[in-house]
Amino acid sequence: MLTDTAKNRLYWQMLLIRRIEERVAEMYGEQQIGGFTHLYIGQEAVAVGAISALNHDDYVISTYRDHGHFLARGGDPNRFMAELFGRDTGICRGKGGSMHLADVDRYFYGGTGIVGGSMPIAVGLALACSYREDDRLALCFFGDGATNQGVWHEALNFAKLWNLPVIFVCENNFYGIGTDVRFSSALSEVYKKASGYGMPGYRINGMDVLEVRQLCDEVVKHVRAGNGPALIEARCYRYQGHSMTDPGRYRARAEEDLWRKRDPIPRLAKLLIDERIATEERLAEIDAEIEEICETAAEFAASSPEPPASALYDYVFAERYPSDPHA
């Protein structure tokens, strides 16, 4: 049973992701952020609910839509924004950008630009946990499009064969770029695919953070107890296009309107008020606090220096591994 404080924390984290993503969209429109940028707006309940069920030293790995996971893992908003700006104060010194955020101090092993690319890395991390015989696990996020990749079979098969402590979380937002999952997958109910690998599969409402948290609590305990891997399909919806350059015209307006009515943030806000955990005034204060965090992050990024030309050679050769002055 979650405490009132924990529920408030879930709300705060989801709202932080939403507001900072909205600020990212503004900065992208102003051309202060370049490259491929994939927003997480609409899917906040999945990252926040799932990651909140972990221990601080469990591993998390994401996709190219990694902003929400980074922030849900406790990543610094200032260094997050600086990374998107390509600045030297960014979490990856400006070299990772939007799709390759990483924070190993928080056991967040980053995003990957390859569809399904997070899966074998998560299995490797889980294998390390198994070798060490500790009680840690790996949590792996990916989209529905990854379930049709060869690496999907390889990862799940290996994970079950070695009975590894890894949880695969499919964020099924129903579209692989612009292709409806029903047109790309012979079995669009992703959780049922778990049976082909001898592991349990679960489906949850990815627009309800409390449902996500409750199930993930149960699955984390199951996997941590040595019962092997598990698959979770979280059905959710991204409100924006696939990336900032995608107008999303392949989706019907009625469909978008239907999913926006299921928005996880006002859903939890209503529950907090109905259960007298928070007041409307307190929620407004939280919104103002987060707006200030977002403004500070944007100012920090804009005022930060760009990496020096010499940084091109850092982390390429063994003798050029400088210490991070911003860590």
C-alpha cells in the first residue's frame, strides 16, 4: 500500500516530465535543440510507476525516447537540458544528446537509437547480477516495434534460458513511427508473446501510474526472488508525433482525443483531491515549483559552454579518459 507521500511523489515526477518535455518542444522550435528528439508526453505513468518500484541500485535501460526514464530515475534536470543543448555541462558532456542520455551513478545505462537495442544490454546487465549472486535486477524499456526484431527473440530466449533477473517493459503506444501495431505484428497483444519463452506476461493500463506501480511491485518481487525474467506490456499513448519532425497525420483526431481523456496526470490529481491527500491549491503550488525548475534548467543550458574542440578525442583512446568536473 502506497503512502500519501509516495502518491504525491508520483504526481510530482510525472508533472516534472510533462513540463520539462513541453519546454524541450519550445526550445526545439527555437532551434536551441537540434537533431532527433522524441518526446515522452502522454507516457509518463509508465516510467514513473515502473522505476519507482525499483531499488536505487537496480539497472535501468531505455530507448531513444528516454527523457522520461532519465528524469524518473532522478536525473538532474539542469544537466538533462544542457545535454540536449549539446553543452559541456550536459550529463554526457554534450555528446549523447536526446537519444543517448545516461547516468551510471544512478544505474541508468542510457537510451539507444537502435530499435530493440536496449534488450541485449539489459540481458547482459542481468547476467552480471546473476554472476555476482546479488539481489539486483535490470529493467528494460522498449516500444512495440521492437517486438518484431530478431534481437527480441535472442534477448528473451537467452534471459529465460539462463533464468536471469530482468524485466522487459514494452511501452505499447500502438505505433512504430507511423505504422499501426496491427499492421506490423501478427500478434498485437504483446504480453501473450511471453508464453513463447516460458516466462510470465502481464498487461497493464499504462495511463494509470498507480496500476503500473502496483503490478511492478509484484513483478519486481517475483523476479528478485530468483524466478527468472518477466514481460510487461504497458498500453499507453504518445500525444506527439514519433519525433519533433513528425506531424502525426496518420492518426485520427478522434483517437487522439479519446486517449487525452485518459491522461495519467489529471487522473492522479483527481484521486489526490478526492482522497484529501492534496488540495487544488497545493497542486497549483507543485506546478509553479516545477515551472521554476524547468526555467532554471533552460537558463542553465543556454548559459553553459560548448565542449572544447579537444573533447572530440576524449573517451576515444585509453589515455584520454578525463575526470568529469561536473559529476
